[in-house]
Amino acid sequence: MAFFHMAACFYILYSEKLDKFYVGGTEDLATRLKFHNNPIEPRKFTAKGIPWILKLSIDCTSKSEALIMEKRIKSMKSRKFIMSLIEDTQFRLKFLQTFRG
């Protein structure tokens, strides 16, 4: 995991209860994680999977970079891809290079 204290990050959460991952982007990870585990709106997807555990966060240079990464990961629709990002440092670095050159 990278912690550069940039403007934003994208993150991957895991719910053991649902056996599902959740991918998001934010400018305040601590607050966002609290929100996912104490949702105001009980009908939201994340409300069903509490507790959510942070599996990966990667600092981004901007909120737009975080959202682009989030969308790319979601577009893959692949649990294997998400697990590779979490578990394989080389895979993660190659993924990040596609955004950062």
C-alpha cells in the first residue's frame, strides 16, 4: 500500500459477510471508511456488508486521477483483477504505470 499524503486516493474494501469487494475514490479515506461502516442510508449496498475492511489504498495526485482508477477497476468486472491489485505488488505497479507513465 502507498501512503504519500496526496490530495485523494482510491481504495478497495472487502466484506467477509458478502464475500465482495467495493472500490471507491475519496479525498478523506478515514471519514469515508467510517461512512461505509456506519451508513446514513441503510438501503445502500455497503450497509449490507458491514464490517468493511480496507484491503488497499493508493494515493493519487488528484481526485480526478482517483476516479479514473476507480472506473478502470470497476470496468474490469473482475474479482481476479482486484485480488491481483491487492496481493501482487508488480501487478499493482504495472497498473499504476498506465496512469502515470
